[in-house]
Amino acid sequence: MRDSLLGRASPEPYRVDRSIVSVGSAFGESDEKAFWLSRTPLERLEALEYMREIAFGYDPTTSRLQRVLEIAEFPPR
């Protein structure tokens, strides 16, 4: 398992507790904003990185930027 740049383990060790069920409206008031405002900026950034890894995956072979430009040498005029 890969540790992220911020020292957090990759998504594999997390499990969903299916014994807790909550039903609510998707359009009603939510306490999510208060929850995230109670977190430090570092915790919010770690959560964002975690969600990005889940959505787009993590592949260490492609973690670097690809070279998109090459230097072309032309003969002198």
C-alpha cells in the first residue's frame, strides 16, 4: 500500500460500516458544511486527495508528468 504525500494510507484499509443506515432527502439541509468547516485545512486537503484517488485511481508509473515537447535541431541557414 502506498502512503500519500501527506502520510495517509491508501484507500484499501477503509471499510464501510453497514450496520448504520441513515435515510434523508438529497435536497434538505445537510450538516456537511459544518463538518468540513470544523476540519483543519490539512484534513480537508487529505480528504480531497483521497476522493481524487478513488475517482481517478493511483498508478505510481504515471505519477510524473509526461514529456510533451522535444527539442528539434535544424541545420544552420
